[in-house]
Amino acid sequence: MLSKNQIKLITSLKQKKYRIQHGFFVVEGIKTIRELLDSPLELHSLYTTEPFNSNSGIEVLISATDLKRISFLKTPNKALAIFKIPKSKSIVDTGLIVALDAVRDPGNLGTIIRLCDWFGVTELICSHESVDCFNPKVIQATMGSITRVNISYINLATFLKNSKLPVFGAFMEGESVYDKKMPEQGILVMGNEANGISKDIETVITNKISIPRFGALQATESLNVATATAILLSEFRR
């Protein structure tokens, strides 16, 4: 049986202030938990409805009913783990970097983290207004990729101003990415889901790029930010 204190701790981690207070975040699903167990991240506790064979020494067998009480998912996935939030690392200001200007949707951030992992982008810079990368929905969407991407929350405008790399921003009115030769090194800035790149950040963008529309009516206003990130990263790597 889970104790009241255990349930209280786990359920509190849905909120950012308690994740910061306790220094923990929640991971659900056997596949993602195994990925994180194989990473340098430190496991705090593991709750599972069937033997997990994690060799952690802190594995706790619980009932499906108890898992449902602590899970953040509509359909719990056999296991839930609590990991310690790692200490932040310094930013390596070289190569290809992705920067997010107030991206707020957890699913979008999680997908972008996974895209960074796929395209070999090891540095992801987020403005303070962006969603927390340890949000349970973000963790779920990363499918383990969060262990291979260094994510930093900083003053984005200051970072872009001080970087020696060329700064590319996604704009509807930008130059077609298909007509431009993309460099091996640079910073790709992606904007907020509703408002795009903010005026403050726009002033430090050195290259405005866009993904052209090909539909006959061209009625679609914009692409999802994660979809756009995938297309643009593919062009950088191509």
C-alpha cells in the first residue's frame, strides 16, 4: 500500500513549484523509465504493478488501483518513477542550437526535444516564459530524449545578442528555406504557438526564414511549431 505521504509527494509533482521545491520529476511508462535508468539521471523511487527488474533496490510493487491514484495519465502504463532533477550544465555555444521563444504547449516542447535528439542538436535554449521541460506531459512526449539534450532556461535576448553564431528566426514573411543554403552552425529560433517570435527577440534575428505554402488556396495560417521545427532542422542538416 502507498502511504499518504508518498501519494501527496507524487501528485504534487504535477506542479512546477513543487518540482522545484522537492527537486524531483515524474516519469511514466516502462520504455521511457528504462531509457532514463540507462542515463546518468538519478532514480529516487519506482512504483510498478509487475516486477521491473531495475536492480535499483528501491522498486516498490503496487496494485493497479494504487498506480491509478498516482498516475497523471488517463490510462496508467504499469510503472511510475520519480527521478531527481539534474543540475544545469553550461551551454556549449557552437554547432546547431535550437532556441524557443515562449513555447508553452508541453506536447510541442516534448516533440521538439525529441527532434533535437534525432537531428543531433545537443543544446536547446528556452526563454523563461517557455513551459517547464520536467512537466509530466513534456517528459511523456520526449520518449527518453530528454536525457540526451541539454536544456537551459535563460534570458533569451541576452544569449542571442552575445552569441557569435548567426541567428535564424522562423517568420511567415521570411526568405524561403528552400532557396537558402543553410550553414552547419547557427541558432534556430522558434516562436510562441499563437504569436510567433516576440518583437524583443526579432530585433536580434539576423536571418528571417520561412517554409513556403504550396496549397492552391493557401488558406492555412501557420504550421504547428513542432512540425515547423522538424522541417527547418531537416533543411539545416540536408
